[in-house]
Amino acid sequence: MGRRRRQRGRPVSGVFLLNKPSGMSSNDALQRVKYLMFADKAGHTGSLDPLATGVLPICLGEATKFSHFLLDSDKGYRATFRFGIQTETGDSDGDIVAQQSAAKLTKKMVEKAIEPFRGDIMQVPSMYSALKHNGEPLYKLARQGITVEREARPCTIFQYDFLDFRSGEIAEADVFVHCTKGTYIRTLAEDLGEALGVGAHVSMLHRTQAGPFFEEDTTSLAELEQLREGKRGEDMDYLLKPTEAAVDDLPGFDLSEDVAFYFKKGQPVICPQAYRDGEEGDIVRIFLEDGPFLGVAEILDDGMVAPRRLIVER
């Protein structure tokens, strides 16, 4: 019988809100937080490009079961679009592929060009996105010089605010975007540059919001490293949001201890309040009455709620 592999890290659960630094991949940031928190399991909730900074929720332990809810949530970004330069990747990390004067642009021209990109739009994903083609991320194909056909995808731009404009041969505009999942800010920049006839790319990108989480609640990697110095991972647990925070925007309902017993075993149970106040197919949070978060469930057509993700007590 083989020797059992010793698990690294402790079974800690919760959501750490990282203010990701520029120049670091989301996975590298994740691994650093996992190490500093001495956690046995971690996962992020949708990657940010190395160029980008800002809100990167990192789920630890049982919270990883709910990370896809944050992946599907709305996002907010502050960005700077640089006009007159097109790059291979659509951001300032890529090689320049075309350049022309943007001196003709005015604030009014840019504001007017933004208007058609508000609301429900169709967007063709960048070849440098993490979307997969036949199981291979597009950015890996792009680095091999391979371009594949991509279908336009729907997304919604709830808010697209023009913040500032700096004219010149290379002009710049600062914007704020609140959008649905799957919206590519670099594509917004490229499409706006094309509409204005001068090309554009993203030179700065900062995520201000990911679902229910905002930048004012984040901790930087430098701050975490400083706080961790000479301490244990347990001493940093006060920085964690509770596991249920990952699904904080879902309705919540309580179960009595007797009913919760069966729910925790994975069985559908009766929850009259959820059936009365929700609709069939809704995903809801379930709590023990006057107790902890148990997981999420789907409301069925017969008045029952069926477990979909359960918390495992460790």
C-alpha cells in the first residue's frame, strides 16, 4: 500500500479580495495568496490580464465550490484607451501593428462614438482571450501565429462613462465601464478606435468591481505580505469574507434542523418559503435556521429545493 501524500496547507474557507498588481498573472497572484494564507485549496473567479490591476476575488477551501457564480457576475472597470496606435494584443503589452495620427480627435467626437456601444451589443472576442477553440485557449493559438474564426457574442454595457480626454498625436480617453460577464475591454477599445478611424488599444485597466465585491474592500499583495511577516496563516483569517459572500446576491432561506439533516445528505427537501417567494429554476442560498450557510439549491416545480453545491464541514 502506497504512502499517503501529505496535504500542504490548512482547510480554511472564505473569499480573499485581492487588489491584483500589474505585471502579474492571475494564477501567479492566486498561488501567492494561497501560500501566504497557508490554504490547502484555492481558485480565482475569472482572470485579469497581467497588465490589469484591481479586484480579484480568490476563493479558498469550500468557497471554491461557488467561484463560478462570481465568474458569471457583472464587472466594473476603469480604463485608459490610447488612440493612434493598434497593438497585436489590443493592450500595451502587445507589439505595435499600426500607427497613425490621432490629432484630429476631439472630446466631442469620442463621446459621440461611444454611444452605439452602450446597452446590448455584439462583440467578437480577441484572439488573445482565454476562450477555447477545440480545447486550446485562443491566446496560445495567437502566439503561434494562428488566427481562427470567432463568432460575435452578446454582452450588455450597463454604463460606459467618458471621464477625461487628452488630445494629441497619440490621444487618450479615460472611461468607466460596468458590464456583463464575458465583455472584453480591449475589444471595446479596438472597436472604438476603428469607429474613429485611428485605431486604439488599452494602456491601463483597473477592475473596480466583481459581483458584490468592490475595490475599497481589497487588500494588496504587498499589504498581505507585510501583515503575514512573522505570523501564521490563521492570523490572516480576519481578512476573509465568509464563504457565502460569493453568492451574496442570491436570495437566502432557512431550514429547520430536522429538514437540514436530509438536505446536507444531498436530498431535495420541502422549503415553503423558497417556493412561495421564488420561482422554479431559481438558485438560492440555504442556511440552517439561526445557523451557518449550508450551500445553494435549485427550486423545483413541486415545492422542493434540491442541493446543487453543499458545504462540507471539515
